[in-house]
Amino acid sequence: MPVELSCPKCKTKLRLSEMPDLDAEIECAKCAHTFPVEGNVVADKKPPEKPKEPEKKAEAPLPKPKKRKSKKRKTPPIVLGAIITTAVMVIGTVVGVLAYFLTKKSASMEMMSYLPDDCDQVAGLNLGHLQKYPLFYADCEKAFATSGFKKAGDVFAAAKGGDFNGTIDYVVYGSGAAGGKPGGSPLEATVLKTKEEFDPGVLAKIPGAKEGSLNGSRYYAIPDIAELGYPNLRVFAPTPRLVVFCRGDMPEAKFRGMLGGNKDNPDATPYPRAGQLGKYAIRGTVWKFTLYDRSVGRPEAPPPPKQGPGQQASQPSDDDNLKKEIADIAAPAKGSAYKASVGSRETRGEWVLWAKDSSAPSDWVKKWKDKEWVKDDEKSPPRWWKLIANKSGGGKTAENVLKDNLSFRSTGELFVIRTAMETKMIQQGITSLVGNFKPQQAGNSPTP
């Protein structure tokens, strides 16, 4: 193959048609210098060709492993049945528990279903909760010693072979008028919830009890209890935990509904009609709610003082001013409630108004917060505030304590005025506080 040499003397390049032997000598055509071939060959500028690697023989693909067919194991029918049965039982239990808690009525809700359906004023007293505070309860017990529900509870407990404190856990009582009309037949009842189940047959042991029946339900006519004030007194036990005392002169249809828990017309009973007001009120230890515009009217302001000829107009009393203030506050409401929630250290009191318009409560909150005596600690409250403090039973310091803890809030259709004081302060005048939760006769204007 052709080769190119370079003369080491004159650097002339000589091109030969083929490569001579390396030990041969070449004469330069230009300068006649003789030089050996070895060491003077001009290197080829082209990159040497890469020797071709021998082609690899294609390897035959490995045979795919055959999948082994797994044998399906059949679950024995008896095991499968047990699994399904267990799953159904678990699901059924969960659903049942949820349904129980979602539909379960509180004690007071159940008790109210056995009141006459037209009751527009209902009050409750959680004796079991009060008894958690023995010293406080001792003062409460003195306060309601001569009350109607206490005397009724004594009669029942004696027939059962026990005493009031060991037998009665909760009290609910209500009043109204048939048809929700002020002139309707008066309706009144007291429902007692016991701490333990009892045999309804013990009612027959009440002295002078005479058994009666209406639509298959048994009741007893018993001698009147003066403190209760129910003429032609009747008593019945709709469940092994409830006993009901009621007037015997009410319309038969009303009494029949009570015996069955008003199940044919539950929406006509006081709790559903009370809506948000009822739900909020019954969470207290002691509570009372009133529905307006039927048998019980709104609080009314007293008439102005009479003035004779030539006489100077007299100033309204503090009590009249308080009644006027209450009437002004309750005028736009369709119901009101007040309750006391008793704790070991503090008792919280609340007055609640149920608004006709859901936007009203927030306006009421602003109105009250803007009052000068509320905003400024140095400002003295109105004179009627002292009367409210006296009703709390908190003594001489109650006026300032209640003002310091005063607050206002709105929730849904409710406007809430809230305050609080130490529980031990209330013990001094508990009679005044407990007395505020007695239902009034139909047609009277309620006052807190």
C-alpha cells in the first residue's frame, strides 16, 4: 500500500507506491541524502480503523417457565356462614347503638310527653344533680319542703316503702289551658322520675286509691294533696320509672292523650312547640320556659300610678320599673326561659328570649352591650337591678357580683342574658330562687 517518507535532512516528503522494508535505505530526490526507512515514515493522519469485533452468535431465548395452576381452596360452608353472621351482627350492633343515641330522649323530654299537650309553661328540677352537693341540697330541701311536688313525692315514696330523697330523681311540672285559650279548662300535671324501676301496682297502696281504666290504661283516683292543688286528683305510672299526678277535672280527651304519652299527636306537646327555647332551657339544673300568645300572655308593664285632682304624680316603684323593663324586653319574643346550672363552686343563671325574627338576637346583644351602666364599671345599674339580685338569693353583695359577671350572647333564634355567682352565696337565700320555678295559673303574666 502507498506510504510517505520524510527526509530527515531537508524535510522533503517522498511518496512511495508501496511500503519498503524497514531496514532499506532511500535517497532523497531533492538533496540526495540517503536515510533509512525505519524511523522516517510519516504517520497516516487518518485514524486507524478499529478492528471489527467478532459477531456474537445470537443466543436462543430461554424457555418461559410454565405457570403452575394454583388450586382454589374452597371455604367450608360452615366457616363462610359464621363469617357472614358475625359481620351482620357487628353491623347491626353499630347501627343499633347509633340509632339509640340519635333517637334517645333525655329524661325531661320523656317526662314532658306525659304532660297535657296544651301546657304553655313547663318547669323542671333535677334533684339527682342537686343531691351531688349535700350542703347545698340541704338548703334546697328546706325551701321546697311544703311544695306540691314534694308532698306528691312523699305520698308515692311511702306507698313504695321508701322516702322522698331515696326515691325521686327528677321533677317536671306544667300548666296551660285546653285549646291553648285563656278561658279553656285548666290543665296541670306533675311528673316524677324515680331513681330505680318500680312495680306500677304500688299505686294501689296509696291510702284511699280507687282504680280506674281508660282505653286499657290503668290509673287511680286518690285523695287530694292540698299543696299540689289539683282537684279530683289522679295518678298513673306510664313506665316503671315515671309516675304522673294530674287534675281529674280536665277534658277526657286530654287525659287519654296523657296516658299514652300523646303519641297520636306528639308535635302538639310543649317540648316540640318550644323549639330552640326548650332544647336550651332543659340543660339547666333548675329551669322553666314559657310560650306566649296562647294561654299565657307576655309580661305586661304595670299601669301608670293613679293621680288624683291636684295631686302630684307619684314615681313608679322599683318593682313597677322592673316589670316595665321585662315587658319591654319580652315584647318582641314568642317565648322566654330562665334556668340555673349548679356547680360545686359556681352557679350560672340565664334568662333566654326566643325571637320571632332570627336576626333580632344579635341586635339585642348590641343594644344591651351599649348601655352605659353595662359598658362603664363606674356607672351604677338601674334600681330595679337590685330587685333581680334579691331574687337570686345571693345576699347583699349579689348586686355587684351579678353585674361583674353579666354577659350577653346570641345563638340561632335565642338571646341570652347570663350571669353567675358562687354557689355558697346562693345557699343563704335559696328559698327565693326555688320559688321562682313554680308554674303559674293559666292566664297570668309570667315574670322571671
